[in-house]
Amino acid sequence: MAAFDSVCRMATVHADLVDFLVIYIEEAHATDGWAVAENAHQISSHRNIEDRLAAAAELSRSFTLPANMTVVADSMSGDLNRAYGALPERLYVIQSGLVVFEGGPGPFKFSPDELDDWLKTCRERNSSDKNDIDGVTSDVSG
């Protein structure tokens, strides 16, 4: 859950740049599966969409989510998980319908810091582009 705290902080820092969509896929450490006793939340495998939605709601209540972060749930058939290979966790940036950043699969290659660096670079590029545009505008009007 420390990684999720990190993602929430990143979402706050970059709120003017991107919106964050968290898709709850399935419980990675379900109490009736590969259980981890020290998990703060003990959730069983989802038997139906109501179970999955309840788990997503519990995730939402467990953290102070920034205004630019929404939590939704994958379908029971796992359409989004299959499309993005996201189990148990993964970070993507999608812009105009295209994947422009694909983070490594969790848990071992899941790196919020990698996404944060990418967003900082994007911010710098946007700032530089704005300065270039402002400079051109000044030259043309001056």
C-alpha cells in the first residue's frame, strides 16, 4: 500500500497535468487464495461484480484520494486486465487513445518513481514549448 500512497502523492503534484484512473482488477492476495496475513484489508476473491465494486469502494475509502483520481472496477471477465496485462499492478499513461507510457509489471517492476520522472520530463517539455511559443508570439507582435 506504500506504493499506492506514492501514486496518490504523484497525482496531487501533477494534478494540473494529468488525471489518474485506478482500475481495481481483482484481489491479488485474497483471503481464500494467496493470502497475506499482514494485509491491512482482508478481502476474499470476487464472486460477482458487486464484490469487486465493494473492494474498489474500500480502496477509495482507505486513502485520501486527490481530486484528479477516480477508482473504477474491471469487469468480471477481466477485459482491462487482459488488454493491459496489469495484474497485480501496472502504470500507464494514455493520451488521445494511445499508450504513451507503459510501466513495468508489478510487483517487481512496478515503479511509481519511473512514472513520476516521466511526468516531470513531460512538464518540462510543455513548459519549454510554451516558452518557445511565447517567444515566437513576442517576436511576431513586436
